[in-house]
Amino acid sequence: MNTNKIDLGFFPTPLQKLENLSQIYPDYNIYIKRDDNTGLASGGNKTRKLEFLIQQALDKGCDTVITAGAQQSNHCRQTAAACAKVGLKCHLLLGGDQPDLYDGNLLLSSLLGATIHFTGKNRKGEDKELLKEKLENEGNRCFMIPYGGSNSVGALGFVHAVKELKQQITEKQMEIDYIFFASSSGGMQAGLTVGKELYGLSSELIPISIDKDETNGSSLEEAVFNIVKELMQKLSINKKIELSEIKLNRDYDNAGYGVLTSHEINAIEELAKKEGILLDPVYTGRAFYGMLDFLRKKKLPLNSTILFWHTGGLPALFKFGKELRSES
Ligand SMILES: *Cc1c(COP(=O)(O)O)cnc(C)c1O
């Protein structure tokens, strides 16, 4: 399998101990992996996937990238930045109608030179094929990136990330017992699952579901499972894996995608005020709340070492000023 990648970000991202938080929850040692600092136009976890996806686009001789997402999509913003860097045209299909004011990720995607198509009720890239046909008729060679960059090529970024983490913990002579992160389109979870196998990382993954809705009639577990199977085959890993082995924690996604509740707000405020680190309202705020809930209720063995994998999303904070400041 072609596992070439292009350099788009700052790696390795820092692995840091959250000293203040570890004092507040003295039964645990708490660390953070700073993928909010991957570098691509304010960072985030999609940079890792795009290193492999954009390489594939270039290998195929494409000149145009098409992808889809929400208006505040971090994936679309990082895709726009990656395309700008390597000189590809970028077309984004974003759900909903064109707003009067561009802010957050939408503002950045536009500044980064992407052509933006507002797709109304079609929120998950349903219009991709039509756009591709149109652009190809105009003489462009198009490369499609799936929702969230989640296929077996994008997920390679997180297989690679496990190697990076393994190196860091070896240097620090430490072990990590549990890894919390926000899981949404499944590419990160699939990559970490396979990376764990490939590099012998013993940590248990605790992916926190962000979006309670199903995509295309299949569950997130199934989506992760399918990418894992494909990846294992491509990387010649001879291990049988069952759907039931793909774990996903769904205890925190009840409010629905992108809905900010007091849970996320309190989690964002706690990390900001105790450690000076900003979470985002949609993904990491929710996943971090889930982790704090585990710690407060002592659901994990005492003295465990816990890692929160920060996946970025900062620009969306600026979209939520009203919700964030009306509480306090
Ligand atoms: C996309 C994203 C995730 C989820 O990653 P998936 O691979 O789509 O599951 C988590 N956090 C942030 C900030 C994201 O942008």
C-alpha cells in the first residue's frame, strides 16, 4: 500500500502533564496530547489525515479537491489550508444557507481561498457527485475527500500518530492507561485502533460519541469497523477483529450535535481557568466533560494515568460567544 505522506503540520505535537488538574483529581495522573497545535491554520486532528489524503490527490494528478461538512467544519477549514499550501483548488460543500456574516471556521475557509457551495438541507455531502461532474466537464481533475476525511487513507494519519505517542511515552518512561477523545466520523478512532495493534500500545481507548445521529443508516461503530478492516488488510495485519470490539461511549451525546449545554460550558471553563488551554464547543468540550465525569465518579481504577487527546476546533468557539457568556 502507498503510505507516502506530505508534511503539512507540526509534529510531534506536545504531550504534557496537566499538573493543576491532576491536583484537583488527585486519584489520577492526567496528560494531554496537543493536536490543537498541529499548525494547519489553527490546527486540529484533520491535519494528520490530510497529510495522507492530499498526497494521494497529488499522486493521482488531481488539481481540485472536493469535500463536505458543516459550516463550522474544522475538517473543511484544514482542507482549505492544505490545498492552499500545495496549490490545489478547493471546493467545499457546506450544509445550510449562506449566512449574512462569515465567522469561525467558515470565515477561515473562505479566507484560505476555498470555493464555498451552500447546500441547504443536504448536510452530508449528498451533492458531491453532481459538483464533481460539473467541475470535470470544465476540465478539472477532481479528488474527493469523504466527510471528516474518514477513510482508510485518512485514518493512516492516526496509525502514524500512535507511533509518535509511543515514542513520547517511551522517552518519558511512562505508560498511559486510558485515552479519551471525541469520535465523530470515525477516522481517528479507526486509526488509533489499528495503530495500537501495530505498535503494541497497551492503553485502552475511550472514544466519546459527539453526534447521536447515524450517518447513511449505519452506526459510528460500523463505520469505524469498516475502516479498521480495510486498514488491517492494507497494512497486512493478520488479526481477526469483531464489530463488538469497537467500543464507543454514548453517555454524553444526548443534546445532539453542536448543541452546547452547561456540561460542555463547565468543562471548557475548567480547562481554560486551571490550565490555560482552550477547548472547542462541539467536540473537545463534550469529550472533556465525559472524561471529567469518569474522574469525578471514579469510574476508572485509582492511580490510573489518563490521556486526553485534544483534537482542536478553536475557531468554532468564536461562534458561541452568546452561549458561553450568558451562563456566568
Ligand atoms: C473531526 C473532529 C473530531 C472527530 O474526529 P473523527 O475522525 O471525525 O471521528 C474531533 N474533534 C475535532 C475538533 C474535530 O474537528
